[in-house]
Amino acid sequence: MIVNVAKPMEELKNLLADYRRVFILGCGGCPLGCETGGPARLEELKAELTRADRSVSGTQMIDFLCNKALVGAQLRYQVPALKNSDAVLVVSCGVGVQATAAMIDLPSLPANNTLNSQGMQGLWPSVERCDGCGDCLLHLTGGICPITRCAKNLINGQCGGTHDGKCEVENTRDCAWHLIYEKLKALGKLDNLKKLPKLRDYRNWDVSDRERHTTRWALEEDQLYQAPKAVGKQ
Amino acid sequence: MSKLKEALEAGTFAVTGELGPPKGVNIAAMMEEAEKYLKGCVLAVNVTDNQSSVMRIGSLGISAKLVSAGFEPVYQITCRDRNRLAIQSDILSGYLLGVRNILALTGDHPSLGDHPGARCVFDLDSVSLLHTIATMKNGKDLSGADLQGAPKELFAGASVTPGADPVEPQLLKMEKKVEAGARFFQTQAIYEPAKFEKFMKAAGKLKIPVLAGIVIVKSPAMAKYMNEKVAGVFVPDEIIKPLSAASKEDRPKVAIDLMAKLMKDLKPMCQGFHIMAMGWEKYVPELISKAGTA
């Protein structure tokens, strides 16, 4: 399972500052296990955003947002609502936000921070990767992750090594910051580049012992491992 | 006090040179070349930091050596090999040893160099490094703690690639660098005055001194290499053809004449030159005098 936690509501309001009409998209995979997603959180977010003077143009749950084909196929039914939206708030891990951004022309904004990948149940990523940096910036980068796609994990724009839109490390590899630039230009959001934080806080990149051992789906701790041990004791 | 800062703030045309430290502790040849060809000829001398990710003696050590030999160094710092603790500490060490100018660079990826298996750091990048320098000048470190003595006279610069295509991302980053504290720019090599003029027009609103980068094209093979491998650099046929036509003995003279003409074309558009001779230091005095910037 990919462990993710909800971004604080204040941060969500900030990252939604420029967008009035918001579509909320939820992943039916890991966020359910983490209790950071699912229909209940979508309803909660809808209520919070409505109170914060946003109009929620629609909500949808899709099983496994990391599966781009599924995201594309399912969102086809939401085209009318998406046409009435300024942005999509994606309640998933970083892979789901990137996969959604790759399938639609609207800004895709992360509702969660991703901490750790454990087990991988249901995970079906394409080129989108999430390193669980714990401080998701995808709302500023057009849904393209600079942490995993830039060879240097840069967060302040392209380095001097970018060549014809490719990376200095490998000439077949896209320069992440070239992709981000093109995407932000298409979205009319080049100003986002100025909003990126200068410094990163790397503390969230390494996860706490508790998050490291999260196996809430398999219930290993409680049922599979603890039960036989308990039996043995008797 | 930085002479480079004084010159650029007074609007005086400034020429800087560059030294690539050797791999090892024998720096006699490098220092001799510097004494012979750069002293009195350029205002300040850049010292590269493990250039192209190839391990060499450090830019801090050589910068300090240059200070004691009567040069003004531009201490290049990349973010590839050191995290924020090491970089801040090195900045203070450099200041203590008389280093005032710093060029803040992101740095090449280790996979391009001679230790391709090295882990890269990039805790900071060029923008956050400039922010770090500005913070330290104000008497604080990145944690917000007070410094016991601030490196107040630091003069920070950055680099930019005017020939990048598209150039807009470069300009956007240049603006971020200025906001973060860059007070001068030294550019990647330029061979196309028209393209540079367009770039300088767009960069004009930043009102920041730009030293145009001059890399002497020594041979047609070097031109071909740069065109294929070096990001944002294009050597046009007007430079390659005369070099190809010249005999091997005549090549240095032809190359210097071509670069001098290029510099004359570029001079009205910029506030200085940054000459990267890459082993041809001995031709630098002649190049500067022919370009009319002595």
C-alpha cells in the first residue's frame, strides 16, 4: 500500500486560491486503507470547500488512479462536469495526481502528501513515479513530479544541462522541467514557477517507524501474525 | 572589497578569466600560467568546482591560493557534492581566506564525469544557494541562527544559457536567481550575436550586469563536439569554415581573430566578458587586446 496523509485544510485552501470551480476525484485504492480518501473524505472535502466559497462541480471515485487507462476511460463520463471546472483536486498518492494530470487538460492538485510505498497492491504506474517525499508540490508543477522525473530532483526550474527538451544524463529522457514548463504554459500558469519554495525540508522524506510498518490492508499485525502467536501461547 | 563588484556597480566593462584546477596537488603549472597570462589582464579569475563532474583539487583551496598570490578569485560552488551544512561552512571558510566573489551553480550530474557511480546531493540548487548566500550576508544561517560575524562583503553571481531553445525557461530562472540575490551573470558560451542580442533585450528588465561567455573554439572537432553535446551552445559555420580551412599551425591565430571579431560584435550588448580559455590561457592577453577590451 502507498501510505499517504491528508494535506492540512489550510494548505488545500491556499493551493486552491486561484480556482473557484473544483472537481474532486478520489482513488479507491490505498487512500481507503490510509483513511485519507474514499467517499466519506470526498463528501467532507466537498462540504469544506463549499464553506470556503468554492463550487464543487462534481465528485467521482475511481479504483486505482495509478492506472492511467482506467482514469481516462472513467473520466470520459465526466466531461460535462470537467468542462465546468477550473481544477481537479485529486485525493490519492502522487502517482494518481500525475496520472490524472497526464489524462486531462486541467490543473491536477494533490489533496494528500505521500509518505511511503509498501507492498504495492493495485499499483500500476506508467512513467509517473512517487518517491514519497511527504511534501507534494504537484499543484505547482502541472501535475508533473520534479522529484522523480528530474535527475537532480531540482525544485527551482531547469538546470543548464537541458538540451532540446532532454536531460543531460540520458538523451532519450525528457527534461522534467521542460515538460513542466510546457504544461504550465498550456495551462496559463507559468506564474507557479515563482511560487515554488526555495528550500526543501527533507525530514518528511524518511518516514517514521509507524508509517514504515503500515499494513492496514493486510492486517498483518493484528490478525495474520499476532493470531498464530497467540495460539502458540495457549 | 570585491573589485569585480566595484567595477560592475560603476558600470565599468569587466573581463574575467577562468582556471580549471588539476587532479592532484601539483598546481605549479597552473599558477605559472595564471601569473603569466591572467594577472593584470583580467579583473577576476573563476575557479571551477569539480568541472564536468571530474574530481580535481577543490575550488575553495585554489581560490584561497589565488588570493594569497594577489588575484581576485570567483569561487565557483556547485550543489552536486555538498549539502547545505557543508556549503554554508565552505562559504564561511572561503570568506575567512579572503574570497569575496561566488558563482552559484547547480552543477553537472555525476554520471557525466569520472566517478559516474557517485551519489549526487543537490540538497540546494543554484537558486537556493543564492538565497543561502543572501541569508548569510544578513547574519543568519539557513536554520535562522545568528552568525558570529557575517560575511557581509560577499558578491554573488550566477550563470545563464542565452542560446537555450526555448529561452523562456532560462529567463524565468534568471529572474528567480536575481530575486534570490544574484548580482551578476556569467553566461554559457555564445557564438551567435543576433541570438544574444534578442536574449539581452528580454533580460534587460532585470537590470543586472551580464558577462558574455567566451569559449575559444580551438578546432573544427571542438566545434562539432560542442554542437552535439553542449546544451544551448551552437557554433555557426562562419566560425567552423575558416578554422577548417586553416593549417594546424595557423589555427590559433585564426581562432583568436575569429573570437576577437565575435567579442567586438558582442561588446555593445553586454557589461563584460567571461573568457574560458580551457588550456589556451597563453592566448588570452592577445585575444583581449585584439577585441579592444584591454
